[in-house]
Amino acid sequence: MRVAYCEQDKWQFDPRYTQGQCPICGWAPAGAPSAPRWLALANRVDWELLALFLFADALIVLGLVVAHGAGLLPVR
């Protein structure tokens, strides 16, 4: 099934790109493909914020490496 038609909304959509549901009302046609659980979970993650935190962590580690190499950190 490539194209489904929602009678309630008078809307034609492709269930492959809408996780098997009508994008307006959520109606799911019989036999429509559904998204795997990992894809539904991946769509909920804010990847830009996660990348920002990872970038900040990498900068902190890089700063510590440079500070250690310059002798700015106390030696134990």
C-alpha cells in the first residue's frame, strides 16, 4: 500500500513517511507499515542538544590536556 486516504480529513498520505498514521488525526489504515521502536525513540531525542553537550565535553577535555601540557595543573 503506497497511498492511503483518510475519509475524516479528506487527506491523501503515504503511511511509510508518517509512521503508519494519518498526520492530521492519527487514523491508521489496515495493513499500513509502522515504524520500528528504535526509530520512534530516535525521533524523540533532541540530537542537536546532545551534540552540543558532547562538543562542550570535548572542549573541556581538550582544555585539560592543554593545561596539563603547559604545566598549569598542579602535580601530585
